Amino acid sequence: DVQYVSDVIDDVAARVCTDRTRIYATGFSGGARMSSLLACRLNDRIAAIAPMAGLRWPGPCRGRAIPVLTFHGLADPQNTYDGHVEARGQEWLESVPDALAGWAGHNRCRGEAVLEDPPGPLSTLSYSDCRAEVRLVRIDGLVHRWARDEVDATAAMWEFFKGHTL
């Protein structure tokens, strides 16, 4: 699948004007896991990722630091925030905070994750002093769906992507 996406990038760029410094990956659930893998394996081509409900750390990864913005519902029964869904295979054991920590290590962040938890359904878990940003938006009560009521995740992703190039 990674080679296929790489080939698609090449094919599209050969057909239309493409800024190759602004190629991003996002996805929902399995697509989120795929965007995590693409960031690891194609980090010389992918400028940043913003997975929804499925961040994973597929490392070890080589190459440059990758900006990561991810969203996850705390009530997601499919891709649980805390991981440890043993009956579903090895990839389901990793928690979202553990996956975030993997990206923080890759991006050479210093220190521990900081939780900002103001009143309301949104909180942010992020690392500082990194070679590339690593941030999670946690959403109270969100089940396995794209966040649009609690936060406009699509707009937030686009704002994030606009700030990052290769």
C-alpha cells in the first residue's frame, strides 16, 4: 500500500501542477493508521499528518521529523483511546498516548507530554521543544466518527497543514 500511495503521488504530480513540499496525509480509523505508516515510510515526501481516530506509531522510522496533529474520541469503542484490545491483534494493544509518545521520540521532543484540559469536551496533549510539532486533541464523549460538532477537525487539519512544508 505504501508503494501504491507513492506511485499515486508521482502520477498525480505528472498530470497536474503539484507543490511537492505540501503533500499531506490524513484518514479516519484504518486510514488514520495508514497515514501514520505513510509518515514513517515516506517521510521524505509527506510534509505532515493529521490522523482521526487511529494514530499509530509504526516505528522505528528513519528520516526527518514529521509534524503530527491527531484527534481521538475518549468514548471510541472501535479504536479505543487506551488500547489493550487483546483479542484483536498486536496493533490494537498500543494506546493513543503511547503512539503519540512514539512520534514525540522520533521528533526528538524533550520532556513529558503536557495536558491542557479546560472546561468543555476538548483537551490537548502535546509535547514541546520538538523538531516537529506533536499534538493530540482528545474529545470527551466522541465515539468512532469524524469530529465535526465538538470541533471542526477538517478546518483544524487544514490550518495545521498550511503551516508545514517539507
